[in-house]
Amino acid sequence: MKQAFGIIVTIGMLIACAANSFAQKDSTSFVNKLGIDISYTGLSYMESSVFGFHITYTMKKHALSLGPHIAYHDLFEGQSDWERHGVSFIYQYFPIRSNRLFSPYLFYDLNYGFIKSRREVVVTTEDGQNTFGAIREVTSNTIAHHFGIGTRCNFYKGFFLHLSLGGGPASFGQSVLLRSLQSAYPNTKESEHPFKNYETALMFRVGIAYQVRLKELKKIGQHCCD
């Protein structure tokens, strides 16, 4: 419920920015800029979401971002012992070269995740006559390619609010280890290629970024050295 409310508020702010874009002085000039971006991304593959931190570089009609996943969340809370790590690379293209406050873009997102989960299960023997308790440990590698559309709004000097939606192919592979809790039964392990399976991946991202012109960074550096 909180996530849905946050998305509604974000969309409302973007609409407000669009309504005021013609009434205010342009401030999103597409010049070379460098900055940071903190975002929240919901991912359909592996049913997880992440908070990411990116270093972003904007060059006229293009922008590049790279950064790690700094926090994670199981969307459906199905795992009590679960962790996720990863990194993402984002390319954005602004087809409308203007200085408007409200700027749509096309994007490509390459998202890699390393996921581990652990829970207690009841296992049935191969003959189907006995059962025993075990710890099921699953390790997964995932790669998703997202293509989509988004928009950003410059709501204050150098600060941008952005929202994007996309989808594309994803691949993943799992390694499953069953640790028996009873000495009469051995441990078992099954492994597959890290990217054996394929599925369609969907995503949405909302975040806030701060960017400054490279000329301004040089001035700051000169002041520090003086």
C-alpha cells in the first residue's frame, strides 16, 4: 500500500511539472553533466525490488548510469532468510532536444542480480515411503534486459525526479543444495547453467537525481586547490 501511494504521488509531481514547464524558465539544458542518482526499482523476475545508487553522466541527448544495488526487498515476502546483490547499467536517449522542465526519454537497462535464499523444507525420499527435514539453500544468477520509456522533471536547481517503465528478456539459473537434518539421509545438490532459463521481465523505476555541469565541478576543484 505504501509503495502504491508513493507511485501515485510521484506521478502527480511529474504531471505538475509538465503543467508548469511552459510557465517557468528552462533549466534542463542538455549540456555535459555529472551527478548521482538514488532510485527504487521493482523487478518481476525473482519477484524482488532494489534500491540503487548510480553515477550518472549526461551528454546532450544521451545519459549513462552505472551503480550497485544497495538494498533489496522480497516483493511477496515468501522467504524468511533471503538476500540479493547486484549492479545495473542504464542508457537513456532523449529524442526531443530541448530545455524543457519535462523531458521524456527512451532507455535500456542491463540488470544483474545474485540471489541466495534459505528455508526449512520436508523432503520425500525417491521411493516415496519416507520423509525427512532439510534446509533448502538456493543460489541464483540473473540477468535482465529492460527496454522502455520514461520521463524526468527538473523540480529544483540540478535536482531531477524521474519515472520509467520497461520490459524485456531475462535469463537465470539455480543451484539447489538440500542439507539433511537427519543423519540417515545424505545431502543432495543440483546445479544448472547460471543462465539456462528464460522469461519475460518487467520493471518500474522511480528515483531522484542531482547533476551539475562539468564547468561548475572544475570551478569547485579550483577553489579547493587555491
